[in-house]
Amino acid sequence: MKIFVFGILFLMSSSGFAQTVQDFTLVNIADGKNVSLNGFTNCQGIAIIFTSNECPYDQQYRQRIKELNDKHKGIIQFLLINSHTEPKENAKAMAQKYPSWGLAIPYLADKDQIAMDCMGAKKSPEAFLLKKNGQNYTIVYRGSIDDNPLVTTDVNKAYLNMAIEQMLANKRIEIPENRAAGCTIRKKLK
């Protein structure tokens, strides 16, 4: 019976099963204010990128994230979430690192891993595109930002940007899910 239930859940998640995300509230280390998904009423969607202070893959994506945010400003709200629990990833370290990135995107501390568990994030960077669905949000894309984490000029498929443009055009998301390359977010010991 357990194998059957697991198989059904696996098929639902791998077949593009639309997952609704419940609202959560996290602290933005940039200004100390609480941020919740339901607070963004004037956008058509939210792009959440799980990131970190220390992962080299995240560092490779800072400029690309800035460009995506600039391109979709006022239409898609970008959020950076740090769910890593290592000492170099604490809120104080986040607040010290963030200004040097030059990003005007909320950087949220998720040290209890609420957002991570809610969306099933496992890596940083890992992107999630949420489409507004009444009062809720539905994940329409999850995975890598693009197909080349190391060399920006060699990107062939900009997965997150493609998903945003398809969502905004009310088209089917051609690639709703793929595997993110990056650093593993370790589950907090409870």
C-alpha cells in the first residue's frame, strides 16, 4: 500500500501537478520588515529564488537575477529566500552580505525552513514561479534559472524567463519543471 501511495504522489508531482502554496511570512533582512505572499497584490506572479550567502552557484547568478528582476519589474515580484542554517548563513551574515549584491529584491530569512518545506526546495539557487490564482498562488515552474550555471554567455535556455513570458501570455508552460544545479539546502534538525 505504501508503494502505491508513493507512486501516486510521485506521478502527481512529476506530471506537472499544480501545487498551491499557502501564504507565509518571513523577515526581509534588508529592512527588518515582515513580507508575505499575500502582500503583493499588484503583481501577476511571484518569482522565488532560493539562494545563499556562500554557495558559488548562487554567486554566478547574481547578475542574471538582477537582469530578470529589471526586465519584469512591476509585473513579477522577485523574492530571494535563504533557508540554509549554517552559521555563515544566519540573518546577521545575510544582512552583511546583501548590500554588496546590488539587488533591489527582498532577501528573506527562512531559518525555520517554512517556505522551503512549503515548496519542496532542495537546492540553491532553485527557482519557483508562482501564478496568482484568486487569493492563492500556484507553482507553475520549478527548477533551474537557466541551463548553464557557470557561463552566462553559454546559456541556451533561460528556463525561468521562458516560464514568466509564457505565464504572462496565458500560454502553457512548456517546461514546468527541471532539476536545479547548485548547493544542497540541508534540512534543519528538529
